[in-house]
Amino acid sequence: MRKNCVCFLLNLCLGFVMSSCMAFADHESPSSSGKAQEIKIACWNVQTFFDSVTEGTEYSDFIKNKAWNEDAYRVRLERLASAIKEFDADVVILEEIENESVMHDIANYLAGEWSARKAYSHACFARNKGGAIGVGVLSRLELSSPRVHSLDIRGQSEMPDMRPLLQVTVHRGGHELTLFVNHWKSMSGGKEETEVWRQYQEGLLARRMAEKTRNNEAVLACGDFNRDLSDFSAGNEKGTVVLNEFLEESELAVKSLWYTQSDVLVEPGSYYYEGEWSRIDHFFTSGPVEVLDFTVQTDGPWCNETTHVPERYMIFLGKGYSDHLPISCRVRF
């Protein structure tokens, strides 16, 4: 499957300098100080975040809609930037972003409000060619080694459009953390009917994470998995789940951050549908990663102050943020 992968350095004073993945090649990192490094990571499905330029791949309610224009896009950009500023994370991972231009715009809005120390000077974005939306990473820390993993499954049923798995390395103090950014197949069309596609994506993630884990490397997988925590295979240890590579009949145990240190599930979930909460947005860790905390971000205008139900974006009213709640964590590696 053909895909687009763009990794770029953001020059916030002189405009943007965009380079290909090849130009963002591995570099010689400073030697590790031996002291573990700590970072904060936020992750959010921002719900169909399109720009105002019609490419033809947008969802139907955005195409030729008089309610969606440059002014509406700018208002939504400002709203998202304001929320990201509240998170104050070192790395921000976003799902349902249309293209790299939107990533540029978000970073520019933030750069106008923050000191250079807090600006997001590095970014990475990937989507399938012809796809409507992709996944992106904004980072204050250096990024390297971007890779995109996609599936090409040919069988009795036609494979739906599935977002790629984005892999990128975060550097701090001579230490490295590998991120795997996911956006699995939605349950549109029926939960049971679409589960096989999420199983394929689970197998891809398990395979790639296992490659890193065997080398005792620090790994964090995150994103919108469109699968509740209870629908993953449970691990032998409390707070762990098993990612299955069912084509090879192998598996990988990873830690879920939805469980507290006392093995209690964090409340609320990240997604609210038909009166029920679910936990479909996840952080999973493997290798030498210490989890310091995990939070469902419910302290902002992106959700109801009392019920914490997400304030979904409504295009005709120009109101709201997303139908998902953002999640964040602090880890040491």
C-alpha cells in the first residue's frame, strides 16, 4: 500500500523547513549520561481535523459545506492550540489530522504564545496516499528514524482504508524512546464484523514492538485503538495485556496505563457513546520504561465540567473540540 510519510524540522522564526524522511536520518547521539530521562506525552484523537482547502478526500460533511471555511478552520486551530498549551507536554500525538500543513499551523499558533524553550520544533506525520486523515507527532525533543508500517491484506473480503502505524524515536539526554502511533480500524460497520482488521493491526504492532523489546529498548505505543481495554487479551500480571500476532501464533505482554499502581482502573474512559464510557485510547509500554503517572485530561473546556463527557466538534455550530478525551502520561526511560 502506498503511503505518505513526512518528518520535518519546524523553524518557527523563519517559516517552516520541510524535509523528507531521508533527510531526517539517524544521527550520532550524545553518549548516555546514565541518568534516566523523564518526559510527558499527551495523546488525542482530535476528530476529523481538516484544513479549509478542499482536496476531495475529506469526509462528506466538510466538502462544499458553507459552514466550513477558512474562518471556521482558524477558530478551530486556536481552540486546539489552547488545549495543547494546557497539557504542556514534551510530546503531543494527534490522530485524525488531515495533512502536514495542519501540523505546521498548530505549531505556529503555539509558537506565538510560548517561549522558544516550549515551542514544538520537531514533527512527524503519516497517512496513506489518498487517505482522508493521518497521525502526527509534535515534539520539543529531537525526533529521528521515522518509519511507516502499512498492511496489504488480500483475501475474500476487500480491505478497508486503514491508517498506517507510525514509528519514530524520541531523544533526550542520550536516551531513546521508540513511539508507535496507532489509529486502528473503527467499529463502523459493526464491532464483530470489523474486528478482524483490528486483529491484523494488533499483529503488526506486536511484531514491531517485539523487535524492540528483544533488544531491551524502551517502547511506548499509543493512539486510538478503537478497542476497549476489556476486549484485549489479559496478561498474567495485573495491569498487563497481551498483543497477539495471530498469523505467527506469538504474543507480547505489555503494560496498560489504564491501571493504577494499586490495580484500579482510571476513571472515566476516553470515549463516551450511547450513554456508556469506554477506554479505546491507550498507552502501552514495554522494555525499560517506568510509568510515573497517567491522566485522562478532564480539566478543560473540551469536556463537560460535571460529567466529563467530551464536547464533540459540531461543524454546523462551529462549537466543540473532539468526541474523544485527551490522555497523558509521564514516563522515565
